[in-house]
Amino acid sequence: MMAVAAAQKNREMFAIKKSYSIEIKKRDNRCVLSCVALSEGDGVVLDECTSNGYPSRRRSLVDDARFETIVVKQTKQTVLDEARAKANDSSVESTVLQAQEQQQEDKLSQEIQQTVEDNDYDEEEIRMAAVDSLPHKPQEHEPSADDEEKEKDAGLTEEEVVLQNAASESPEAEKEVVRAAVVVRLRDGMGSLGRILKAVEAYHGVVVHLESRQSRSDGVQFDVLIKIDMARANLLQLIRSLRQTQSFGSVSLLSENNVNVKAPWFPKHASELDNCNHLMTKYEPDLDMNHPGFADQVYRARRKEIAEIAFAYRYGDPIPHIDYTETENKTWAAVFGRVKELMVKHACSEYIAVFRKLEEEKIFVKERLPQLQEMSDFLRKNTGFTLRPAAGLLTARDFLASLAFRIFQSTQYVRHINSPYHTPEPDCIHELLGHMPLLADPSFAQFSQEIGLASLGASDEEIEKLSTVYWFTVEFGLCKEKDEVKAYGAGLLSAYGELLHAISDKPEHRAFDPASTAVQPYQDQEYQPIYYVAESFEDAKEKFRRWVSTMSRPFEVRFNPHTERVEVLDSVDKLETLVSQLNTEMLHLTNAIAKLRQPFC
């Protein structure tokens, strides 16, 4: 268990470096993205933090994902260098050397005692002669160029950095036996295999699997895969020792405990979303002059007040109650009335059904803004979705990750009264009227969660593609309904101008196909020239699942509704547990069908 915990903690170390790779700092008591200077060679030069590298009016999940990708390229190598520098601590090496010396001394004492018993020799003379025969430590000297080159060759890889940091957690973690796969390329043929096995034995390892194949690398005859059980400290020393042997072309550590150590950290439980609230600050009222509230000091202070409430929120807390002002309720009433008027003709039937249900339960009323807590309770009863307050526009990776847990991160502030029918950024009116009704629909809720699950551990390029799919579906999606085109995207249902444009004959309507949708450039400063039309939610889900299966992520995940955790399906034990659960569900379904077929008495 300690091995798993240590490995998990070290994978979390790479969260900011690789997966959640946005540098966060505090400024004016608000969490904002640090500005990162990029070179001309990257094709982008960032200006001041007011725009985060994009024109001030641009905002979307796709831009956020691209921004994250650029930052990753700039920061990953620096972070890895820091981790390697930390790993240069000689504590592990010293421990292994001490263990080897103790082993030699113990063996020597046993041989001396046996010799004394078998022969009438002087014990001290035997001991002195034996000590003289032991290999002596070289005298300390100034490092030469050759020494520096050897040290460089024995440098740690990223996988070994994770292993080194796991070993440094505690003496117990250092001695913890782990299973790892090591690939060694043999220059001199299979005759070198004996050296590897002797080295494994010397470091108290156990070989549990060994296989070889002809190598495709120049100058190498065979590639050998060895799975071994060994203490972390000894494993690191073994790799360093093998790497310094001329008979081997290279030595690579693949995994620990059968888990790919290069997999980026991502949240496994909803409580870990407390660490996934990185914000994009473009187009905020106090940073951009084009914002409707830029010159309104009262509005800016109100926004800051509500943002602070969201920043203080932690998993398990009740959603804070916001006492909305008369002006804010007036803005809601104006938008609510317009949406209710247009939805009957232009919204999909699923949206209309939930909208009316929300009216029946007095959550949607024209006179006042709904509270997130009452909306969250409504969603939980219908689809298991819940809400979590957000302080602003989240990064693409953080926002999508929350959907995997059936959690929607929603703002609580209201757009400016001078622009009630349009908002350049998400606000609670957009969230409540655009997103919430369909999150209460089982089919749409399932589709949203699957997008979130696909984002966990995805590469930065794939996050861009998932964000684009989200943009053209959940935000601006259209679907067919009785030979008519209806809107289901939140960006359309909460902005009547683009809604009327989308269902007109002005833009191009294309059939939804995730592979082409994911790479389609889009327009975010004006109305969209292209919209994607799904045959149905079920059809969209099936196409999305097939497309996700082609992603490069080397593992599969699932959400366990009983533990409310995301599980990585990376071992036979986990798969057996899942199969057992599915068999139980199939038994219930089979029994239900059999009972329905029985004639009435």
C-alpha cells in the first residue's frame, strides 16, 4: 500500500508539470494565469496578461486548450530538469552500497568461521588475508572529463525520476519491493544475458518474466524484456550499473506495479477537483476595456465578491447562497422571458420538457434567479449531476475533467445589465438557461460525462480536439427532430441572436462526425459559419464512443458510481471486479425480462 501511495504522490507531482501545466499565482486575492513569454519559433508571442496571448474578445475552451499546449512545451523540460536535480541525492546509492558492504562482510565472516572449524588456522591471519582480497574503494579524486561523461550517461529518465522520488518518501518506501519491467538491448548477443541475471541476483531481485527478440536497432542484436520484483533503491542502482556496461546498447525502465509511470496525473475523486480550478483571465471586466462592465466600479466589485466566494469553496461544502440584487434579477427576467418565448419553436423537445418541469417545481421563475444549490438538488434527482461554483472561465482540461464525475462547474455572477442578451464569457444565466435543462436529461447527461472521461489523461493535442467537439455540440449543437433542425447547444439557447442565425439558411449545416468536427476551425468573434447537426443524442454518443476509441491514451477509465471514483482499468483484478458487477446487472435484466413475459394470473 505504501508503494501505491508513494507512486500516486509522485504522479501528482507531474500534474502541474505535464497535465495541469498552467502556472498559477495570486494577484489581488484572485487566482489568475501567469503570463508566459514565448519565442518567435513557437509562432506565438504573448502580450500582457490581459489577453493571455489572444485578442481580448476571443474566448472558448479551444483557445484555452491551445494556450495550455503552448505552456506545456515551455515548462515541461524545466520541470523535469528540476526533478532530476532533486534526484541527484546520493541517499539511495549510499544505502545500496552499505547493504552490499554488509553482505560482503557477513559472507566473509561465515567463510572464516567455516575455515577455522575445518582447519587449525589462526583466525586473525585468515581475516587479514581475506580483507586484502576484497575489492577496495577507489580513492577520492577530482572528477575528470570521463567521469562527468559517465555521470551524464547514467542520468535519470523521467520514469526513474518518479521512482527516485517515490523511494525518497521514507526508509520504508525505499525498501518497498515493486514490480518493474526493464528493457535491455544487447550488443554482444545472448551471451550478455548471464550478466544481467547475475546483476539482478546481486541486488536481491527476483525475475518473474523474461523474453527476447531480434532487435531492429543498429548495432544491437537482441532486445530483452525482464520483469523483476526488487526494492526501489536496488532497482535504481541496478539500472545505473547496467547502463554503464559496454555490452548493453541501452537500458530502459518501463513501469512500476504494472502502471505506466508516464501517465499524467488527473483527478480520481470529486474531492480532487479542489485542485482543478485554474482560470483563464481573458475578457474579465477589470482587465479588458471592451467588457460591458469595465467602467462600472460597482459591477467590478460585485464580480470580485462573488469570485472570492467560489475560490473559498471546497468539496463537501454546501453551495454558497448568493443574495442577488434587484438589478441582477432584472437582467435574469429579461433573458428568461426571451428564451421562453423562442424555445417552443426552436429548442429540442428534451430541453422543453425539462424547462417546464423546472417551472413546475418553482426553480425557474421570472422574478428571481435560481440558487445553484436548488438547481444542483434537482439535477441530482434526475441524472446524478451536481454543481460546483466556479470563479470564472476555467481551463479546458479542468472544466472537462469535472464532467467525468457528473459535476458541472458553474459561475454565480451575472452579466452586465447593459448587455443582457449577450455575454462574452460564461455567467450564471448562460449556465442556468443554457446548460442545466439538458443536464437533467439522462441521454445528454451521459454524453457530457463521456466527454469528461475521455479528457482524463488525454494529451494536450487531444484536449484541443475534445474542446472543439464540446464547442460544436454542447455549446452550439443542433439536432434533427421530425425533419426539423432544433437547437440543443447552451450557447444558442441562451443567446437568441445566434439561435435565429443557426436555424436559418445562412450558415452551413453538416452531419455530426467527431473526427472531422474535432479539427474544424470555428468563428468565435461572430456567428458561426458552420454548425453540426446530430441525428439524435444516441447517434451522437455512439459516433463519439467510436472516435474516442482511436485516441492515443494507453489506458481506459470508468466512473464507479458506488465509490464515486474514476478507476483506471490497468490490471486483471480491476477487470475481474468490473466483469462481476456487469454479470450481476445482466442477471437482474434477464430476470426482469422473464417476469415481464409471464402471463398475468
